[in-house]
Amino acid sequence: MRRRATWAIGVVMLALGGAGCGDSPSTPTGPPGPFTITGLVSDLKSAEPAPSVSLLVGAASVTTDLTGRYSVSLPRGEHQVRLASTGEALGTLSASSDATRGDLFVNGGQCAVRYGMVSDAVTGQPVPDANVSNRTRTDAAGWYRLDYYDGLCDGTCGSCNTIYIGATKEAYEATSVLLGRGVRGVERLDLILQPR
């Protein structure tokens, strides 16, 4: 009898709990995609385009043309980007609309750089003039770049303190991401702002 009562209570709780599962307001997620992302792969040190570079963007494989440009179709979400030849991580690209800029840097050596797009969580559109870590602002295309340790490319991490990167803009909730103890390497890191 006790087993039946426990089972019945469990069924009732599941039914009641499940009834509210889609009824609560959810965070808007924007268009689902797929999106056509185009970008330019550049050599960080020379600032020249990087032709014939093979990339893994999420599950897709692409190769840059002779001008360093590429195009890839991606579903909405975060996609790890790696060099196909070595597996070296180039960062994370957040596909949120066809306006997502796919630019990437290679040959970062010992530099400490974070760069990427700041975009609106609902529309997927770039957020211009967002404040990024109180060090820079996004351009009209929502793009930012932070060079750490005064641009020194010596592999050090300065004081190696815990570092966050964040973005703020009026009418949006602030966001931040823990980078870790010091910043090393060159990686893309897109930031998504949720409208208030």
C-alpha cells in the first residue's frame, strides 16, 4: 500500500510540475538559423589576409580563398573554431544572425588578445558602442579588440590576476565571462547582451 501511495504522489507531482514547464516566460532566443557567416582571416602580426587557411568551424570545414575570405552556413549558437592543420583553437564564434562577422586572426604567437562581436540576444544584430571591459567600445559592426599587457607579445601574463571580460550598454543587462588567471594567446570571444 505504501508503495502505491508513493507512486501516486510521484505521478501527481510530475503532472503538476510538468504543467508549468512551458508556461513560464522564457528568454527570447532570436532567429534559429542557419546563418551564412562570412569573414576574413588575417595574420595578427602582419595584418595581411591569410589565403588558403583550412578551418574547422563547429562541424564545418572551410578554406579561405586567395584574399583570406571564407563563408560558412551555421545554426544559431556557439561554434569552436580551430585550424584544421594543427587543431589550434582560434576561439568561439557565436552565430546569431547573418550579420555575424566571421573575422579571425592567425599567427598570434605569444600575444595576449581577445576580440570578437557583441550582439543582441533577441535580434542577433551587432551592438554598436558597447563598453567592453572599460577598455574599449565596439564599432558600428559590434566589433571589439583588446590587446593585453600593452601589446607586448612576450608570452607573459602580467600579474596573472584573475581576469574577466564583460560588456555593457544602456538598455541591456551587463554580461561577463571569466577568462582565468592572466590572458595568454589570441582568441575570438563573442559576447551576447540580453535586452532589459
